[in-house]
Amino acid sequence: MLADLQVGALTRVLRPTMLVAIVFGVVGVVIAALLNAPLAALGIAGGLGLAILNLRMLGAGVVKVATDGQQDNKVVRRILRTRSALRLVVLTLLAVGAMLVSPPLGIGLVVGLVIFQIAFVVNAGRAILREGIS
């Protein structure tokens, strides 16, 4: 469905996604700090940072593939899928590793990643509904 959005629609989704995720992330950090869980607060901030970095790397990858002269959509999609899968594997390994080293830090990291993903899904859903795509 996201592929059916107009070119500028995805860009309009990303900014509110980051803002909403940052706001909820700050709330999560404050709650973790009030509960005397500084490692969880650090994990939440780290998870949000990793999610935003992942999004920026995705955007940079799309621009790079688009400017490499690739015209075949299957080739472009395969390249983007492979790079996205690699980034998700790295994020998963980081989260699992953090949980093994320090459970509060790892859980906070996962919470930060989840906050970002929920914000993205909600904002993308709103964009899809606004565009009237079925």
C-alpha cells in the first residue's frame, strides 16, 4: 500500500512520525527515570535513536539506488529489500545483545524501537486513509 502513495506522501509521513516518536520517547524516558530505571531510560533513547538512524539510512539508500541509473523496479526493490533486511538483522542482534548484557537496557531499547514503529504505522495509516488508497 505504501508503494501506491504519491511521491511526497511518504515524506509527509516521516516528519510527524519522528516528532510523535520523540515526544512519546521523552515521556517514556521521564517515566523510566521516575521509576528509578536509568538504564531503561537510556535504552529508550537509544532505541529511538537507532530507529531514526535506520529511517535515515533507508532514505539515503533509496536516493542512492534512484540516482544509480537503475530503471528496473525489480532490481531496485531487491537491493532495497536486501539492505533493509541487513539493517533489521543488525538492530535485532543489538537488541538481543543488550538484553543479555543488561536486561533493563535491552528492554528499554526494544521499547524505543516499538514506540517508533507504532508512530510510523499510525502516521502511514493516516496517510493511506487520506489518499483514499485501497
